[in-house]
Amino acid sequence: MHTPIRPSSWLGNFFTLLFGPKMLVMLLTGFSSGLPLLLTGSTLKFWMREEGLDLTTIGFFGLVGLPYTLKFLWAPFMDRIVPPFGGRRRGWMIITQVFLMIAVASMTFVQPAVHLPAIAGLCLFIAFASASQDIVLDAYRREYLTDEELGIGSSIFVNGYRIGLLASGALALVLAEYLSWPTAYFILGMFMLVGIVATAYAPEPIVETAPPSSLREAFVGPFLEFCQRPGWLSILLFILLYKIGDSMASEMLSPFWVDLEVSKPQIAAIVKTFGFAALLTGGLLAGLVVYRWGIIPSLFIFGLLQMISTAGFAVLAVVGNHLPTLTAVIAFENLTGGMGTTAFVAFMASLTDKRFTATQYALLSSFMGIPRVLAGSVTGLLATWLGWTGFFVVCTLLAIPGLLLIARLRRLTGTPIPQHSPA
């Protein structure tokens, strides 16, 4: 488990690492990971609606995202099978990135109103290749970075991921407006060259432990190894609960803005632009804090800040559409959200055994998504029953169980929660 960095020159070491070649690899591969997601999601749905497709058909296209949820099913193959070139991790990275580039660019030759089955097949393949890329990139990040580098590396990767989302979201709409949808998809497909070039120049991680010797070990070994650890149930419970309140609040923000009568220009200027900048800043600050204090103390600090930021929405529900309060709440929520996500991603990576990195991380990240799906499905009922103020108060209180479990994690890892400012 990651331990705090304590030398007197820690800040200099941090910035040396931040601007070093390892973090450039994390930024570019993070971009490659984030780029495909919206191209089969909200961006595609925008194109489909412009082509005149009905809402029922558009809604069913959400099912093409299933590979992201089910990726743990084939992750063991990527732990066990080594491609004939590039190594166990880089080989799979190149394969998935080349397939993604070809598949996204192939969207140039189809139209939603004419070639719907072909688009469905292409999008399903893109989602499968993208989920497979995520499997191997998560494993690569864990094996390429040392424990001390994992926090800042995760923050840079997550920020690259969000820039990829911005390219496949906002930039795609701009390209489609001034060029065409097919041209936009072709250009974005070529953007996958960013990840391909980064992978070509990145080194294969050196892992001392041998990979699984058989497919049976690749499938069964990750479960057996994890379930033999002390406190493994507490760890899984923490993963379920740490961001549940924050996730539930996020699920209902769009209707909250409508009820609060926040205008579309306000949403564009504050929520999308200013909020996105705060999110990136939060991720970078999180890397600094994790590098200085370690993962477990950072989870406690960021979890507490996330809880306070959720409470800010309850305040906003009382105050109403007051621009300074609205701006402050959104900025703080995005800042703390970026922090919490960075530490959480680094924590899950630190839990993996390097024999089964791909499988265990895929399982943990899939497990992390359960609360978002299940708890998120009842948020509308809660908001209707409790009102906006009561709803956000409940979301705030739901952060407490996760924070309390950090004390259990601290005992399991032997990492103290900081009691004083760093020297």
C-alpha cells in the first residue's frame, strides 16, 4: 500500500515527476481512454435525433454501453494471453487502439437514418474495444507506476480522460456543425493516434511476479487472492459506499437546475466551462495531496470535502438561483469531485495483485458502479418525497458510513490519518 512521501524536497520531487515522461504517458493514454465513450453515447444520440430517429430507438442504443459494465468477463484473457508483439500490456494497448481508430473512422460511411443495424454493430464493437482498452490501460498504470507515483499518475490519467470526453463531446458538436457528422467521426477516429503514439514510445512495465500460468488460474486466482486478504469485505463495502452520496446527488443535478430556473447560458458558462476547469484543478491538487500524505489519509480528507460540497446543494436549494452562491457551490463540488475520484482510482489500483492486475481492477471498477446504478434509480423518488433540500441533506449524510470505514482501512494498512499539518 502507498506510504506518504516525507523527504524535505518532496515538493521538488513532485514537480519533477509531474513534468516527467511517465506523466506524459498517463495524460495521453488517459485521453485515449476517454475519447471513445461519448461517441457511442450522448454525441451519437445527438446525431441520431438530428437525423429524425424516434426517442425509443435512441433510448435502446444505451444498451451498446454494456461492455463497460461487463468487462471483467474477458479481463482474465488479457491477464493470461501475451500478444506476439509489444508485451503483455503494450501489445493489447496497441491492438485495442488500432481497432478503435478504424471502427470510429468507419462511422464516416454510415448514416443513422439509413444504416441503423450497421451503426448498432459498429457502436457495440467500439464499446467492446474501448472497454478492453480500459482494462489494459488500468493494468498498465498500476504496473508502470510505483506506489509513490500512483496518486499523481492517477490524477493525470483522469484529467487526460476528461479532456478526451471534452473532445468527443463539445468538440464533436462543433465539428459536426461546421463540417458534417461523418467528417467529425473520421477526425475523432484519427485522434486515437494520440494513444497509439504514446503506447509506441512507452516502455513495457517490469513486473517481478509471473502472470497466470493457465486460463483457470487467470479466472479463479483473482477472486481467491482477494478473498484471502484480511478485511476484504470491509474493503468492498467501502468501495460501495465511499461515493454513494456524491453519486446520488449528481444523478439529479440536471432536473435540479431546471427547477431552480438556471438558464441554459448559465449552465453552459458555469456548470460546463468553469466547472470543468475546477474538476481538472481538483484532480491535480489531489495528486499533490496523495503524493504528500498517501492514499488512505487523502481518501478521508477528500471524502469530508465531498460531503461538504454535497451539503452546498442543500444550501442552494434554500437560497435559490443566486449567481455568486451558484458559482461557489458548483466550483467547490467539481473541485472536490476531482479530488475524490483521483484518490479513489489510486486506491483501487493499489489493491490489485500484479499477477491479476487487469482482472482485479476491472472487477473493482465494475463493483464501484453498482451504487450509481441501483441508488441512482431511486433518486427521483427521494427528491419528490423529500423536496430538494431534504434530498441533498440525505445525500450528505450518506457520505458518513464511507468515512467511518476509512478508520477500518487505516488499521488494515497501518496508515495513520494525519493529525497535523505537514512539515
